[in-house]
Amino acid sequence: MYNFPIGVILESFRTDRSTAMKKAAAIGANGIQMYATTGQNSPENLNAQARRDLLNEIKGEGMVFSALCGDLG
């Protein structure tokens, strides 16, 4: 069975995405949950390069996605 990392919701830090990731890493989180319906993280605002940059930023903090949140249907 696969162990899914427990992630923190970035928006709960009430700051920009990069700062939230740094704060999440500082408290020892190994995964993040991110709302992906509006704003900076919405699919229409994440082109291929932006998705790669986001993934590299997450990996650079030693974390993974544990969930994408929002009404994606």
C-alpha cells in the first residue's frame, strides 16, 4: 500500500504561494494541498512552463503534492 504524505493547505498560511511553501517546509510538512480553481493556481493561469516551475519549487522544498483541492469538475 502506498503511503500518502499528509499535506498542509498552502492557503492557510495567508501569504503568497512561495512564502507559504517555505513556511510549510519549515514546520516539517512533506506534502502540500493546493486549491486549483482560481487565481495563480488555476489551470488557465498555469501554462506548461508555470507548471514545471511550480513542481520544481515544490521539489526544491523537499515536498510533494498530497492533494489538489477545489471544484475541478
